[in-house]
Amino acid sequence: MFPRPIPETAIWQRRLYVVLVVGILIVWLAPLFAIILTSFRSTQDVMGGNLWGWPTQFGLVDNYTAVFTQTPMARYFLNSLTITIPSVIGVLILSTLAGFVLARYRFRGNMLVFALFVGGNFLPHQIMMIPVRDLMVRLNLYDTMSALIIFHIAFQTGFATLFMRNFIAALPGELFQAARAEGATPFQTLVHVVVPLVRPALAALAILLFTFIWNDYFWAVVLTISDTVKPVTAGLANLRGEWISAWNLISAGTIVVALPPVAMFFLMQKHFITGLTMGAVKG
Amino acid sequence: MTKLWRRHRWWLTPTLLILPAAVLFSVVILASAVESLWISLHEWDGFSPMVWIGLGNYRELFADPQFYVSLKNNLIWLVMFMLAPPLGLAIALLVSQKIRGMRLLKSLFFIPLVLASVAVGVVFTWVYTPEFGLLALIFRTFGATAPAVLSDENFVTFAVVIAALWPQIAFCMVLYLAGLNNLSEDLIGAGRVDGARGWNMLRHIVLPQLTQVTFIAIAVTVVGALRSFDMVSVMTSGGPFGSSEVLAYQMFEQSIFSYRFGYGAAIASVLFVIMAVFIAWYLTRMIRADERGG
């Protein structure tokens, strides 16, 4: 063990250590606390410049109600879900199929295909921007949610295939021999043998993809302009322009944008960490 | 038909299975990247036909003072981002004690990592807000006035990078936590017998075992620094007067706001080359490490 564990018997030392860590954590999360506290402030206080003193009245309910009723935030939120969920499902399916082939079939060019999937992930997004935008314009998909869904599925499939291939390659070979001996077709093997075994990997991948896609901002501003299709990230950036100094409302909006991935993370923490460490090649 | 299928199944099935992913990825991602290189040799506004101008865009770019500002800022990002791996390791070491409640504290340290970068950008814009923000509050307790960092050419890039470091440090911390879990007990035990402690232990026994993790942490950090776009866009829109622009943002601005798609593609291509040099270095290192290991 490194660092050396503080012995169980040193109770005071242990307590002091926790206090120290909590202290550092408070500094670490101070920016977040600042935004949470601000989202509780009433508009009168914000306009009057009382941002850190004791509030004259609380605006918690008012602020969050305002975010959902006086702005298109509810719409953005729904858009984000409509974009993120099908994208995640699409990536999971495509990458499981492709990962299975790359892990289990030897053919010429296997390594090359794999390298292209991996390498594509390192590309700066800007190098794809103009042609992808142009492609969506020509397909009549520019400024629709489908444009974002198609792009996200295509891009994330690279990373996800790498992820699934490594996971499937690590399954014992006897399993596949047994399946073949039973007369299972490759497709049956995939559905009845591989998928049940890689469920943890799929869970880890799903939560990572959810976070990546939900948090995307660049493609949201490149491929959408209307409020009816914009996801929350681009929506939040818009609201900032409109509400310039209504920091209590902007803060509440920020919390709304941040909440789903944070909630996902706390619900499926173990999967998230495994996924991230296994897929760290991504960047 | 069934007979034909039976006879060719051995290669048809895998081909059909990999086809959707391969086609989608090649058409949308790979072909687009190549097409950008092609577009960069043209004058194009996105509507009219493209006009071939050879290396004209690059000639203009290398004479554009804004290009060097962006390049310099990308370099600042890169250098400052290198703080993320050591700081991530420090926090990972900090929370590696087995004490009740430590697990919860550990996961709270992760939070910046899952926040949308737009959210991080807004959070830090609020922190930096002159007169009212958290930074102003801190300065005031010490009887000073905080500078308006986001509208000061000298501070702005540093301020944005500090905001971007927040999730990046958390990312490195996650990687190091996994690495610390896999340390060899024997080597550490042997080190303790030899009297290695604290810094010496870390330097000579622990870090050598973390080489692989460090390598990955540096790689994701470099890619993260070169990709920086969201924070710049949300916090400053490249301002004041383009002083916080980076290549990714300059490219976006030239294409989307000025309709100079050829010029934008040229900037993207330069960014791509910088990234490609890095990837080549990364892959050779990885292959060499693999050979040494195997």
C-alpha cells in the first residue's frame, strides 16, 4: 500500500486526516458551491448586488420555475434526451457488432481497420466540421436532431469499437469453440454467448457515452440553430447571452445542464470508473 | 439462395456485422477529414462553387498575426495543462486512505469530470465576474480588488486554462487511482525494509510502476489541450480582441461567422498536422513499450 495507511488505532490521526481532506475538497468544489448558492438567490438580491451576504429572501423555487417556464430550457432538456438516448443505443449496437468481428475473426486488414477506428478518435473535431456540416446540408438534415444523432453515432463508434473489441478479445476461446461445436451460427454466438458476458462492459460504455454525448457543445453549435432542436449545452450558452447579469437564473440553468451526468455518475459510479480507466486511450 | 448463403456464410456474416460501423465511420469521420484537406486548397464560402487557389490559404494564414496569437495560446494551454497529471496524482494519493467516509469524499472529487464543459465555463465565468464573483470576494477579504481577468489580454488565456484544468485534473486523478490500486505490494514492502519513505518511496518505487498510467495521463492531457474549444467559446468568444483564441476557435470563427470555409479548413489542417505529429510519437512510444514488455 502506498501511501502508508494510517493505522486503525490512531483514531485522532484518522479524524484529523478526514478533516484535512474535507477542507481540501471544499476548496476544490468552491466554484460549484458558488454556483449552487447563487441559484438559490432571489432576483432582488442579485440586482441589488447582495450576492454573498445573507439573502433577504430565498429564490430557489422561483429560479428553477423561471428556468423551465420563462425560457426554452425544458425544450432543450427534452432535445438533449431525444439526441442522447438513441445515439447511445446506436453506438452500443454498432460497436458490439464491429468489436465482435475484430476480436474473433482473423482477416487481412483487421489491424488496419482497428487502427483507423482508434486513430479517428484522436482527430481534432474541427478537421471534420466543414464536410460534416456540408453533408448534413445536402442530406437536408442540417438543423435537425437526426444530424446530431448520426454524427454522434459515427464518431463514438470508433472509441466504442476499440472498447468492445478489447473486452470481447479477453473472453476465453473455449467458449467460442463450444458454441461452434453446438452448431451455433456466428450471429447466435454473438447474441447468446457474447452479449450476456459483456453486459458489464456495455453498462460502463453506455454511461460514458451518455456523458460524452450529453456534454457535447461543439457539434451542437455547428449542426443546429433552432431552439426546437438545440440540446441543453448550446441552449445554456444562448441563455447566458440573453440574461447577462441575472446570475441566479444562469446558475439555476447551469445546474439543470449539469445534473443528469452527475446523477448518472453517482448511480453507476463503479461502471463509470471502470469504463474510463479501460477506455482512457480515447482522450 | 439459401445454398449460396450457406457456402459464403463464413465470410459474409463478419462482413455484414462490421459493415454498418465501418461504413458510417469511414463516410462521416475519415472521409470528412480527408475532404477538409482538399477544401483547404480552395476559396469557398459554402454556397458558390469552390475555386482552386492551391496553397493560397496557407500563405495567408502564415502571414496572419492572429494565427500566431492562437498558436501561442495553444502552447500556453499545452504547458499549463501539464500540471494536470501531477496534481491528479497528488489528489489520488490524498484520498487513498482506507478510512470511513473516504469513498464518498473520493467520488465528490470526481464531479468536475462529469460536468459539461459549457457548465464549467459558466461556473468559472461567474467565479471571475468582476466585483461580484468568488474571485472578487476573495480579493476583497484581503483588502484588494480583483482584476477583471476575462477582459484583460494578459490574464485571459491563463484564466480560461485554469477553468479547463479543473476537469482535467479530475480525469488524471481517476487514472492514477486505478494505477495505485495495481501497485506491487512486494516492491513496496522491499522498499520499506530498505528504509524508503515518503518522497523517496514515491520517486524511486511508486512512480516507476506508474509509468504506463503517466504516459496515458500525459496523452489525454495533450489531446485535451489541443482540442480546447468549448471553454474559449463559452467564456470569452476568443476575446478581448482575439487575445484568447486558439486554433480550434479561430477555425470555427473563420468558417461559421465569416463564411471562409477554405481558410477555416486550412487552420483545421494545421491543427490536424500538430495532432498527427503527436499521435505518431504516441504510437511509436506505445509500440516500443509493447516490444520491451513482450
